[in-house]
Amino acid sequence: MSQFWKPGTERPQGRVVDDEEGGVLFLSGSHHSSSSRHGYASMEKQRQRLPVFKYRTAILYLVETHATTIIVGETGSGKTTQIPQYLKEAGWAAGGRLIACTQPRRLAVQAVASRVAEEMGVKLGEEVGYTIRFEDVTKPDVTVLKFLTDGVLLREMMDDPLLTKYSVIMVDEAHERSISTDILLGLLKKIQRRRPELRLIISSATIEAKSMSDFFQMRKKRREPENKDHGPQVEPAILSVEGRGFNVQINYAEEPVQDYVQAAVSTTLLIHQREPVGDVLVFLTGQDDIDAAVQLLTDEVQTTGKHSSGLIVLPLYSGLPRADQELVFSPSPRGKRKVVISTNIAETSLTLEGIVYVVDSGFSKQRFYNPISDIENLVVAPISRASARQRTGRAGRVRPGKCYRLYTEEYFLNHMPNEGIPEIQRSNMVSCVIQLKALGIDNILGFDWPASPSAEAMIRALEVLYSLGVLDDDAKLTSPTGFQVAEIPLDPMVSKMIIASSQLGCSEEIITIAAVLSVQSIWISGRGIQKESDEAKLRFAAAEGDHVTFLNVYKGFHQSGKSSQWCHKNFVNYQAMRKVLEVREQLKRIAKRIGLVLKSCESDMELVRKAVTAGFFANACHLEAYSHDGMYKTLRGSQEVYIHPSSVLFRVNPKWVIYYSLVSTDRQYMRNVITIDPSCLLDAAPHFYKMQQSNHLLY
Ligand code: CDP
Ligand code: MG
């Protein structure tokens, strides 16, 4: 190991907040979380050992006396699981009010809610519940602690703009700066002015606490004596929970790493061979590279058993079935070593006990949007130094640990960005604009954002929404289309496709397609089974493309009596299909509620293509006439794109297509592609596309 690895000089731990400025309350202390798993300790004892417990009184006092409290503390100090319980114990849930705790990630919502229910000894879905898109595990009048994604809370504002049923809203993981968190913070600031009794808690693992505090600073009315005897203080309070982890020794790669998946696998095996017991957490980027690493490690365990016996290899990413999630959280059996291969969800959102070694690839999947080409895609991109430090910290929870960074120290010091860019500054703003419009916020450019999105991105979004018929000439939501689109909790392009399908008479089919598109993938894939799974896919392949292929799979699944064996035989992911059924039912309910007509077009796939075009015309592409390798150009920005190998149209290369999304690796790939008739583009969006020559479209 010493040949490859070079110990680093940086110490990751340190005080989280050291800013102590006027008007800001700063408390500190020091605490070492006790070592090892608390096998014998009662739940109550475990709770009291968490660093946050020492601050219980201080937190409750600050929340009582301040409109906004900012709480910063290391991952694992107990912010998410404990603070909502303290609030409940202190009476904030009395009189039918609720306490909300938001998370940017769905998986984290489920995991923390079930943990808190367990700690409180109640059944999940009763006093403690959670809501994520398409899944509501709460009970009216019973649930008092509600965990939810920040996106779901934004949706709730459409029915209850002032969020009147909540007494306290804890916006957790604020450092992630997800797009929904930022919108939520902007809106909550507005709500606070109308509801002085509402309390906000903003919590995070690392935050520029001062800038958040500045954001929530409320302007005082002149000459008004401040809070003599009523109302909370308007100055936000800042509390730092000092729960230092143990030291973590950092090792860097001596040379730049070519293949981080392979390097992560070899490093894990070296750790297993040479280091004492302790679980390993590996940070990769997404389901594809995680599955590949799991496979490589599992193969290794099978072929060279003696070096790798005692390894339990587990993936962790969103969309993982519940049973697999539970394995990740359960302690390793004696003498075994757990290896969890995760996306950046384990960076701060979830705490895994027992981790002693961290392997950091230095990458994560990030969303990037280019307003010039109007292209948004998920890219594997370098993480920031702040993220790298967080990842390292995960190794020091139970005892001193080690972190292996799959990049050089020189790279870390001189090339890694210091902080990440807030998601709102690298996203397409279409969904965001429609949500704000639906909440009656007209001056979107003048909205008070924690970080402002670019004006170009805003203008692009307004343009697309206008073309979709969602906004009118005055940039107001159209009736009924605009309001209907806003009601459907999906990307506005998908929502528009559903609304068009109701008019065209193919809503049953389009709702199925929308449900399939909302799950990650319905196919089982992986190394070694590629050939069989490709063959299986061909059995369903439709000439029109992936969307119609999904309909064939759904039909087959339905005819088999929703059988898991059928799925297994056809390389279809049974869990994903169950989710499709669920989402489909929910979408049908929403469709009925907003007055859409549910109807099947039987076998008239022309209608299906028309409906897809009505929503996704902006993603139309044309095959380059002289291209031999299947190069397409987007009609709008003339960007080079290719059909993804997972598509049934891969190598078929029809002349005109529309894609659902883009992924970028060595090239830009279109995922989920359908052939179209270009004249439909003009019908769908005449103002967006103009016919120049008889068969040539220009933007
Ligand atoms: O939010 P924060 O990172 O500060 O900590 P937390 O999520 O409240 O976790 C506090 C402790 O609860 C962790 O250290 C874990 O020991 C435990 N926990 C757990 O065992 N299982 C979970 N699903 C969540 C938390
Ligand atoms: Mg947390």
C-alpha cells in the first residue's frame, strides 16, 4: 500500500463555525462521541450519548426566542433524528400542530423517519410519518413529526401557502444547496413575515452560517423597540454543536488515477487484506459505477476467496429497495467486514455506524445546465474540497480511521474547487419557475434567492413554458393548461405530455409511460448478463422507440398477473415495475382530480407519438445526413448527440427523434428516444419551430 499511497498533511476535523459576530449567539463545548456500537445501551441511553443532547436546552431556548435558528453540527451528531423529537417533547406539536423536517433526498427521508419511529417506539406512519413524491406515509390528526423532501413541502404550499399546520419547520441539510432547498428558503422567509409565530430551524453539516444568517436577517421597522415583551427575536441565532469525530489519517494517490472504479475496488481489497476490522465506505457516483464496483468485488470474493472472505459488499443509492437499505444500516456480523459503495448520499445525509475506512473517488454526479444550448444533463464531475472533507470525516465516527483519496494531494490543494456551486445556478429553471408562478409569485427575477439563478436560464425557462402553453403573453399561468401542469408533480414537459394525451385520447398509455420514466430503469442490467438482457429487450422492442417498448413491457407484466418470475425471465426489474404500478395509480388519481379524460388509444401509436411531441418538442433531434456514426444534432442548439446504447433505437438511427433526457460521458447520449414526424413539431409548437423549407426545420 505504501508504494501507491502517500499520507496527506491535512487534518479534516476542526471547529465547524468560528465566526462570532454581533447579534449572533454562539455556544460551544466539546464532546467525544463514545466509541463502538452501543450494543447493550437502551435506546434512551444511545440518544443521550449523541453530541446534540448536551445542547437540548439551548436549542429549545433558541427556538422559543428566535424566529430562525441556524444549527451547525458534524454529520452523526444527532441533528436530524433528535431535534424534531426535542421539539415534540417541548410541546411544539400540541394542539394539532405539526413539526416538519425536510431533506433534499428521498432515501434519507425514509431512513430517518423509520429511525425516529423506532426511537419513539411507535409505528412508522402514525405519530412519526414521512412524505416523498408518490408516497405518503402519514396519518391525518395522528402524525405530529413529519419528514418530507423539500420538494414535497414546496408542493404543499400550493394548497396551504402559509404552511399553517406547521409550528416548526426544520430545513435540514441546508449545505447541500439543492434547488428545492433554496426555493424553500426564499419562500419561508416570506412566510415568516406573515406568520411571526412560525419557527424555522436551518441545519447543516457545514454552512457559511453567517451568510445564511444574513439572508434571514429581517429588516426592522424603524423606531420600533425590539421585542420588548412579545414575539421572537428577528435576528437569527446560530448554534454550533461540537461533536468532534476521531482523527482520520488521509492518504492520497501518488499518481493520478485512470479508472476510479477499478482503483476503488483494488483499494478496498488492500484495506481488507492489511487493515484491522472496521467497515469500509466507498464513494462513487451513481447506480452504474456502483453496480460495476459491487460486481467486481463480488467476483473477486468468489475467485480469490482467501483474500476476500468475510467481505459483505452492499450498494447504496436512491431507488434502492427497502430491504437492501436495511442491510446497509444493520451492523456487520462478528468477524465480517461490510463494504458500502455509495453515492454522495452517505456524505452527510445518512450516518452509517461502524465505518473506519473511507475510499473517496473524488467525483459525484452533478447536474449541469447550459442556457445557451438549453441542455441539462447529469455529469460525473469533481467534488469540492468541502465535500472531500465531509467524506473523510465519515471514517472517524467510532474510532480513529483512515481515508484513501483516489487523487493526488497536489490536485486536492491546487485544483479542486473550494465549495460546490448551488444547484440553482446549474439547473434548468423550468420546474422552478412554474412552481413559483403557481404560488402567485410573479416577479421571478426579483425573487429573494439565497443564490440567484442566471438571467439567461430564467429567460430560457420562460420561453419554454410559453411554448408549452403554460404561460401566457403576460407570463401568467394559463387556464386550464398552466394550472393543470403545475398540479402534476412531474417535470412540466411530462405533465404537458399527459395533458395533451387527454385531448388526444391516449392518456392510459401516456400515464404508463410517465410512470416508467419516473423510475430509474425497468431493466436489469449488469456485467456478464448484458447479452441476455439485450436479447430480452428485443422481445419488447417497438419500431417507434423506447416509450412504446415500455408499453409492451407493461402489457406483458400485466398479462403475467404482475408476476415476479415473469420479470426475472425477461430481465425486467420487478421492484421497479411495482413502483411503476404505484406511480401510475397516483397519476391517474391526479389526472381525474384535474379533470383529464382517462382513455386508451388501443394500438394507435401515432397518438402516443403526438402526445410525446406535445410535451418534448424542445428535445427534437435530426440525424446528420453524412454521419456514419449516428450523430444527431439538436434542432434548437445544434448540439451533437447520440442515441444511448440502452435504447432500442441504438444503431437503428431514425431520421427524426425526440429524447427524454441526456447523459454525458465521452459524448452526449440521449436516453429514452422515440421517432417522430417532424411536421408534428410545427403543430405542437409553431412559435418554437418555424418551417423554413418544406422538410427543413430551423429554430
Ligand atoms: O443529522 P445528523 O447527521 O447530525 O445525525 P442523525 O442522522 O440524527 O444521526 C444520529 C445517530 O443516529 C447516528 O449517529 C446513528 O448512530 C443513529 N442512526 C441510526 O443508527 N440509523 C439511522 N437510520 C439514522 C441514525
Ligand atoms: Mg442529518
